[in-house]
Amino acid sequence: MKVLLINGSPNRNGCTNRALEEVEKSLREEGIDTEIFQIGNGRVHGCNGCNACEKTGRCIHDDDPANKMLSLMKEADGIVIGTPVYYSGANGALCALLDRIFYSGGNQLAGKPAAAVVSARRSGTTAAFQRINQYFSIKKMPIVTSQYWNNVHGYTVEDVEKDLEGLQTMRTLGKNMAWLLKIISSGKSEGIIFPEGEKLIYTDFIR
């Protein structure tokens, strides 16, 4: 079993990465393989609503991390997405990637346990946390919880090291993710599979 951890910060070794490393440590202690993927700080496209992905299952823009991320997410058994807080919200570049990923291939992620991790100097964590969880909840992905909302606080990595409760929350998240993955794996061996959904019904509120 493997968990993909996505660092949605432009800073490779910043506070968001430090939080993900703590989650990763617990996962590895539980025998779960891991990979941290860095979105980087290059140019990122927003969705232009072309709907080409309906036929291909991937975004038409292939010169940023979106399609690579989708491939890694499909291969993983569990997903953790980390983001810094910018103006009380998740990183815009990360959200632009996730908009396209979940629109083009989100249906292929159904049933995969997922969790959001947020890093902030002071506030805005709950709004960013909610934003990332919205992606999971619309695509039938079980959301993994911890002992508190999954956030750490600090302006620098050294500050985050002092957030003992935040780091403990990350470790608990890793353990809970590992537990759920093992439960799902055990269920599959007993023939218990993720339920097939009904044909989607779209309600038009414009009359």
C-alpha cells in the first residue's frame, strides 16, 4: 500500500513540507509506502472549460504538473494534500491544479482515503482545510481525520517544530490513514468492494 503526499506549496522545504514529513513518518512506521510530490513554483494553468478532458480523461494542458499528479493519485491507495494559507485560503496554484485534476479524472479516485493538511502563520487554516476537503467529498473519497483539524502553525520550519500539538496531529493523521487503508485492504480480501454508484441525477434549479 502506498500514500501520495502532495506538497501544494511553492517552497520545497517549508512549513507545509514539514507537516507532511510528520504524516509520512507515521505512515512508514505502520508499513505504508509513501511518496511526497512537490508542485513547484512554475506556471500553472487554470481550467478554461474546454471539456476536452471528457473524452481523454486528462487535461489538455500538459506543460504543468496536473496530469502527472493525476497519474500518481490514481496509482496511490491514499492521498494527503498539503497547502499553505494565502489570504485565508489554499494556495491558488494548487487549487488551479486540483480543479483540473478532479474535473478530468476525479471519478477515478472514488474510494481512495484522502486528507488535507494546512500550514499557517496564524489564521485561515479552517477555510483552507474546508476548500481542500471539498474536492474529496464530491468524488466519493473517504476523508481521514485526526485528533484535531489537520493544521500546523509557524512562520518558519523552526516555528513549526515548536508546535507540538500540530505535529502530534500530523502523526495521528498518519496512523489513522494507515488504519483505514488496512481495513479497506482486509475488506477487499473478503470480497467487500466500494459500492457502485447510481447514474448521476442533475437537478436544474432554473425553471
